Amino acid sequence: MKLVSSVSLALALAMGSTVMLAPQTAVAAKKEKAPKPKAAELSKEFRPLIGAAQAASQKKDVAATEAALAAAKAVAKLPDELFYIGSITYELGLMKSDTAMQRSGIDQMVDAGSTLPTNLGLLNMESGRRAYQAGEYQKAISRLAEADRLGVKDINRLILNAEANFKLNQWAQGLSALGKGVDEQKAAGQPVPDDWFRRGVSVALKSKDTALISEWSHKLVRNNPTASNWRDALLIMRDSIKLDAKSQMDVARLMYDTKSLAGERDFNDYASLALEGKLPWEAQAAIQAGIDSKAVSDTSKPIKDRLAEAKAMAPGETAALNIDQKKALTSGTGVYALNVANALVSQGNNAAALELLGVAEKRGGVDNGIVNMLRGIALTRLGRAAEARTAFDAVTTPPKSNIAGFWKLYLDLGAAKTM
């Protein structure tokens, strides 16, 4: 996951002044009148020594700066003195292209306890960034959190915090920081890269937390509801939780409706599920959709075989369904009525399916989650979105509730947008 911007330090030191950070971001910061600097509290012994170090630093005289800094460091005790030692150490590190020395100087400024710096938040930000680069992830988290507390707005304080937590397998904490970064980016009117959400999904999978997997998969689709993102989110959900054939069919139907089936395997798998459930109409529709979209070739042997099987099965199943539909209205168990309703949804007869779902509920002995899932799908396909949402809301037990959540997302967003 790429950071939004890089941060560099431009440190200007003068006696009695504070050290200022100049972040280089994509958008220039609004200029504000600088507060009057607070006078540094420096001992009589320290003042001439740090003055000599400052003068040598301004002349870019490495040897003289090193000697003067060593002398000043020997007597430095007060917080402001320690802060200046850190500042000159950083300047010396720049002259020597010594990144370890630069980092040491930054950390000394942060740890000095001085009230001089008006840029302490940015110093913490840079300290955290360098700690992350050094693999000191807990320190990075601490410094970046302090930068956040002190009001730093650089989005990288959150992205790096997230990544540092991920390095420590602290999944929830990292995802919380990443989520805050997403929210801030959106609030600023800035686009959020898909990579951020894909990173979140990847981490959620590592956590094996179903709620986090669903949350970040939803975020991915909501941010950019392309067919590719719909497909990835639904396959991740399908493969991360154990689903029976009926639940797999719920997912396949949503992939069909969101137009996120892609390639021969997707269409073939969907058709196979339908044929196993003796739903030839749905198998035939799936294969034909693949052919029409050019996602599959009508000369492919597996595709030709599936289509032939569906066409051969359709007459007998259609005749049986006509009989079952009439019979289920007057007799039989609730499960019988539910199975007939499922076949009617498969056939595209959603209004008749709704009637039989009501019958199934009245007769009892059925799983209410399955009933309401099927009801929600039928209502969605009839364009009755508010009623469909109510039905999906009634699906409360995982994994059906996870699938219902994606159907509700579909109600919000519609089919995948084209790129």
C-alpha cells in the first residue's frame, strides 16, 4: 500500500528560535502568522558552546560542528539544551548524509521535553516514519499516535500506523487506523485508492475474523463498485466461510445480478450448482449470459455439455414444477412449499415464489433465514427494494446473514459500473 506523500525535514536553527518542519505534501499548507518564539532556557556554560556549534553548522564545517557539538553535549542538562543538541545532531547528520545520525537528532528533539518546538507533532511524525523504516514498529506506532494527538494532518500518520500494527499481527488496531485514514481522505474530497481497501481485505483474511472480512469487502465495493471488485468481494466471502450448496447458490445469483461473473469457470460453476439442484432454467440462463457477454465461448466443450444437459433436463422439470406449484398451494409441508418457491425463483417467476414462501412460513418447519433470503432475492428482482431490505434484515444467522449483507449492498449500489 503506497503512502500518499513523503515527508522531509528542513531544519533552520538560530539562537533563541525553534526548529521548524516543512512537510512536502501534494497540497501546500495555508500560511499562517508564526507565533512569537519562546526564549530558550539555556545555561551560561551551554550558550556559547551551542552558539559555536550553530555557527560551524551554518558554514557546513563538519569537523568544527562535531567538536563544538561534543563540547555542548557534555554540559547539556536542561530540556531546551537537549533539544538544541538534537537539532544540531540532525544538521550534522544531513551534512554527513548519515541517516542514523539524522534519526538520532530527531529522536533527541522529541525526547528532550522542551516546550520550544511548535512543530513537535511533525517531529513525532518523522520519528515514527523512521522508526517504521528501521523495523521498530511499536515505537513507530507510539510516535505516530502522538503525532495524531498533536494535530498532524498528514494522512501517512495513519497509513504507517496501520502498517506498523500489521507487522505486529495487531490486525484490528491496524484496520482501525486504516479505516480512519479512509474516512479522512474521503472527508477531504480526495479519492481513496482501491489498494487501500484491498490491503484491508487482505489483512482481514489473515485475522480470520468474519466480521472484519465482510466489513472490508463491503468497503472495497462501496468505494468503487466495479465488476472486478464485486467479484473479488463475493468470492472472498464465499471462500472464507463454509457454505452449503443453497448458500453458494445465493452468492452465485448475486454475482449474476451484479454482472460480476467472469470467465468460463464462473459461469460453468454457477450452471453446475443449478443443475445439481435440478434448476435447468437457471443453468441455461447462466450459460447463455456467458456466451452473450463473450466471457465464454459457445464452442467450449464444458460449456456445450452444460448447455445440452440443461436443455435436456428442462422439459421434465418444467412439467413437474407446474404440478408441484399447484399442489404446494393446497397440501404438503412447509419445506415442500419452500423448495417449489426456490424453483420458481430459478425460473424467473418471482411473484409466484413470494406466494409460496408465505405458505411455507404458515406451515412451519422451515428455516426462516432461508425463507427470508429467498424472499429478499425475489423482491429485489421485482424491483421492490424496501421490502427486499426488510427481508434481508430478517436473515440474522451467519453465514446467511453475511450473504444477506451483500444483497443489501446491491440494493444500495445496483449492478457493477463499467470501467
